[in-house]
Amino acid sequence: MFLVLFLLFPVAVLVALLALEARLHRNRSLAGSAGMPTAFDRPELYGKGRNRVH
């Protein structure tokens, strides 16, 4: 039982962090790219885009 909790807890935390980050990116990109998170995942595809991260 301890082993199951020990393995599942980090996975659950990682999934929660990824979901939170995706939600923040989606909210931030609503004005620039109609809510497409790909603008943040692949900024090189949108070379001179307004919502470039770097």
C-alpha cells in the first residue's frame, strides 16, 4: 500500500502542475491566438507573433 501511494503521489502532483500550467497559458493566449495553446508550445511556428514567449 505504501508503495502504491509512493508511486501515485508524485504522478498526481505532476499532473496537477501540468493542468495548472496549461490553464494559465490558455488564459494568457486568449487575446492573441483565440485560445490556441500551440502558440505557447511552438513559438517558432508563429515567428513574429504578438504572444511570443521568448
